[in-house]
Amino acid sequence: MKILITGAGMIGSIVAMELCRENDVTLFDGSDAALKRVSSKEKNIEPIQGSVFDEKKLEGLISTSDVVVIALPGNLAVSVAESALKQRKAVFDISSIPNDVLLGKIRELADENKTLYVPKIGIAPGMTNFLTGRGCVGLDFVKDVKIYVGGIPQKKESPMGYKTVFCLEETLQEYLDPAMVIENGNKKYVEAMSCLHNVDFEGLEGLEAFLTDGLATLAETIPAENMSEFTIRWPGHIQQIKNLIALGMFDKNEDDFEGMKITPREYLISHLAPLWKMEPAKGDKDLTLFRIVVKGTKDGAEVESKWETVDRYDEERNITSMGKCTAFSCTSFIRAWMKSLFNNNGFVFPEKLAVNNSLYRYVMESMAYHGVCFTEQHTTLKRY
């Protein structure tokens, strides 16, 4: 099968190297250096340099492909998604396209063209959606959903206890965007970084968790009485972020600094980028923390389903944990689709796929095969 992967960053490169074993893979990116890094490791990938805003070139590449994988920042992903759907090519999208655009024109295009489009199919969102959906299967009433997820360096000693593996601008924006939650059956937005509390994982105590706007499509599809997503960091991180915000360092208004126009946020990004860059060659290693807890009622009993993992930097493949978890979530669903374990058309919510037992088994086994192992617990809390 011919697969076009747009984006040769951390995620796109892993997806490309994984899928090129049995497929004809083309990797499209604007950075020649990024493409060379990948092609130096894997000769079975065709690297093509170019811009996603070069409509003629992009459309030509899509026209000769069967599947399009989008591994780009959200602001670059929309044009790729639109072009692929207009040409009726199946799309697996890891990007962070804003929900209003995603559930608006992208969903309309996918449904009108009866073309498969799986949105935000990484680890979070993605597996968070799939396993939340799985936890809701068979429930008479969904009482409470709590999602905990975070990527942190293995050593707290990093500046502010953090290293980023994603777009720094998007990471910083998460600290500002109001977080959608479901309370008493109603959608509402609350202040980002609110509801700060401690959370423990195996071997890791006293981490801090706080609300972020990560529910994505779950707020539209899961009829929960209460639902929220929390991001995890090393303790003390959030207070330092709040200090930077209070000092105006997140502002986007231009200042005149020694005759040069620059915004405080631009300066902050330029300063943080080298400090927060994850550099495995220099000893940087990361952790991915993941927990889903779904509570509800079933057959007159109060029940709970829980999935959890603490994943670490992959020493064997020499790839970050977050890269591994995100990329292999995507490739697991792509391979499942190729095996006809699901054959939906149009816009497909990952959480809605979870009712499919064969798909569920395949995805969980595939993730375990790639070293991402989830514990799974189902408990009866009370009988009425």
C-alpha cells in the first residue's frame, strides 16, 4: 500500500520507519535536514522536500497515495486534511487541529466524501479516547471519567522539571487555554492549570496534576456526568509557569527591545527552546504517564475500569517514550484498518471504535508488542 506521511519530526519519522517494512512509504517535510536524518537510517523511505502550502505538489503526492498520515502541528495540518479528503484518501491524523475546525469543515468533508478520517490518533488524544470509550462499553450510566497523561523527563533536575518533545508554542498554549470539563452533565470551561493536586504512579510519588483542555472529541461523544483530563508534571512546575505568566512572559504584544520588535512570548520560546529540548545523545530520557479511570453503573452495580502505564525511553530503538507511544498508537490503528478489523467511512471518533472486540484486542496486543504495556483492571465497587 502507498502511504504518504506528512511531517518528518519525532512522530512522523517513527511512523515512517515502522510502516515502510511492508508498504511503499513517502515522507514529505519542509526540512531537508529532517528528511536526511530519516533516510540515513532507513533506505526504504522516499524523502520529498516541500511545503504543505504548495498545493500542486501536495495534491500530486496525495493523488498517488492510498493513505495519508498527518504528523504536523495543527496550523499546518488543515490543508493536508482537506486535500486528502477531497481526493477521497483515507486519513490518520495525529495533529492538533482545533476542535471547531475538526468538528466543522473537516468532519463535513469526510462525511460528504464517505472517506475514512481518524482524528487525533496518537497516545493523548487517541488512546485516551479509545480506552475511555472501551470503559464505557456496556455501562448503563457513565458516572465519572478521569484522564491523566503527561510526558516528563526521567530526571526532575531539568530546567523547571521539564523537557518537551512537541512543538514548544503548542505546549505553552496549553497553560493558557481554558479547559473544557463535564460537570453534572454540562459542558463548561474552567481556568487552565486549575484543580492542582498530587498524584502517584508506580515508583513516582507526589507528581502534580492539573486541568488542561484535552478532552477533544470525548466531550461530544461520551455521555458522562463528570469528565476531565489532567496533565502531569514534576512538582513545582506549575508555580513556575504561573510566575512567568504573571511577569507577562506569555504575552503576544510586541515590545521595543533595543530597537528590535519582539513579543515576550517570542523571547520566552527562544530562551526555553534549548533548555527544554529533549536530547537523548546528551543523556536526556523521558517518561510517559497514562491513566484512565471510568466509573459507572452496570446491571445494578457500581463498577470501575482502569488502564495505566508508566512507559520509559526506548533504549533499544533509541527513541523517546512519547514518540514511541504516540507513533505506535497511530500505526496500530493503521495496520488494524489494513487488516479490515474496521471498515468505517467518513469521520470516525476513536472512542466509538472501542466497542469492536477484535479491534480492541489487536490494538492492545500491538501496543504491547511495541513495548507499550497497559495494566487493565475492572472492579465492582458496590452492589445495590
